[in-house]
Amino acid sequence: MERLTAGWRRTEVRGGREWNVQPVSEAQAVKAYLCPGCGLDVEPGVAHLVTWRADGVLGDAADLAARRHWHTHCWRIGTL
């Protein structure tokens, strides 16, 4: 959990909700994830963003468990 909350994490407001946004570098991207923005894989070795609610009512652990990996472009243009 601490690994995800460290570094260049920032908070953004989208769709009236607060989101934690954590960049993942090419070197840190070692697994494939499904991007919720476009439905395609975020391939290993591709820099991207991990996002999770910053204002969830179930607490930090539940919000982190529901985190999603987005292509940077998809997050920028996406709507929640």
C-alpha cells in the first residue's frame, strides 16, 4: 500500500469525486492491465497512471483495492 501512495501522487477532481492519481514509469510497469478508458491492455513497459478514490466511504484499503490502471491519454480525455 505504501508503494502506491508514495512518489508523485496527486489528487484530482473528476465527476464530482476526488481521485488519487499515481504515475507509473516504464520501468515500474511490469504487468499488463485493462484500461477502463479504452478497454485495451496497458502493456508492460508502458508508462501509465494508477487511480483510486480519495474520498471513498469504505476507507483507504477499500479504495486501493478498487484502483485501476489507465493509459495516460485515456485518463486525460476520459469521463467518469
